[in-house]
Amino acid sequence: MTKRDFIRRCKINTAAAAFRLPGLSKQLFSFGLYSDNVQPAKKRGILILVFALVTLLTTNLTAQTSENQNETKRYKHSLDFCPLSPFIGIYALHYGYRFTANDEFIFSPSYMRIQYQSIGHTDAPGFIIGYRRYLWKNLHLDYQLMPMWDRFYDKNEDKTYPTSFDLWNEFRLGYAFDFKISNVPLFLNVQLPLGFALYSDPKGKSEAFKKHVKENPLFYIPLFFVGTRF
């Protein structure tokens, strides 16, 4: 078995194992990705997008060299976004400033319109501020704070609640894979997050939503981001 075949098999087995986890399936279901209300075209779009990015990752993984790593460190700035945003309802455009070889500051405007089955949806603009520490090559650990101002809508009550302040935080372990297209430095950042609320104004949420949050306090859906360095 070649090194390329070994890496490809590991990626496929890891992805398959992740989607067999009951907790992960529950998280995806709660965000509507496995809902009957999601159009088949959107489901196909998710699968095609994931397959294309995993293929791209596998193709470029073995091409990484120490020269690529040293070149990456020359860039102090980066921009990235998550292609899954339309499906999970979380939108952000992250700006990163690498102020040392191993330290990076992260900032982003954000907007969350997350659909909760049989309950309603959030309507929460905010921003993200974070810090990234590179542990080894492009392996990194993030900590992010996400203040937001939510106007939650409960469809069963047909009621929009008053604007309330929420403070979310996430730890993220990830690895960024660098590649180039037409000599443009790009990267694919794969991350495993663990997030939970630090504060949520109880006056701004319905009882059904409070019950849902109590039963599902953690966010841990694997994410990936596409970006450029400059």
C-alpha cells in the first residue's frame, strides 16, 4: 500500500466513524442537516461539497514539504470562511493576524440564524474574537469568544422575543492544509470544536428553547474552512 493510499483510507475511515457517533448525528439533526424539511438538492450539495474538499485535501496532503511550511509563516494575514454556513446557519468571515510564528489573533463579524426543529430560529448578529496557538507545523488550538444579540423567534408561539445578549465560547483543535491554485496561497482548515454558552439572557428565549439547550448544551460538529493568506 502506498503512502497516498494509506492516507486516503484513514480519511475515509475517520469520516465514516465520526458520522456513526450517536451524539454527532444528534447535533447534525438538531441543526436540520438530517431533517425531512431539508430539500434533497441541499443534501446532495452537502455531500458533493464534502467529497470535493476531502479529495482536494487528500491530493495535496502528501505534497506538503518543509519549504511550504516556511513559506506559510511569511504570511501575516489570512481570510477564511466555512462553506457549510448556509446549511448550519452560522456565518462568519475570519480575519487572522499572525503576530509571531506561533501566535495568531482572530476577528470576525458573525451572524447566526440557526433553525431548531419544531421550535424556531435565532436571529443573532455579533462578532468573534479569538486566539490561535500553533503547536506543531499547522496543528493549532483556538479559543474563541462570540458575543451576540439575539431576537429569538418561536414558531409555536408565533412570537419574536426581545433582543437578548448571549455569550458563547469555543475551543477548537485543527490543522490547516496549504496549497496553491494559480500561484495563489490557499488553505483548507479542518477543525474539531467544543463550544458551550457562558451566558444567555433567560428573558430572551422561549421555554421550549431553554429545554432544548438544557438537553443539548454542547456544540461539537466537525467544521472546515477555506481561505487565503497574504
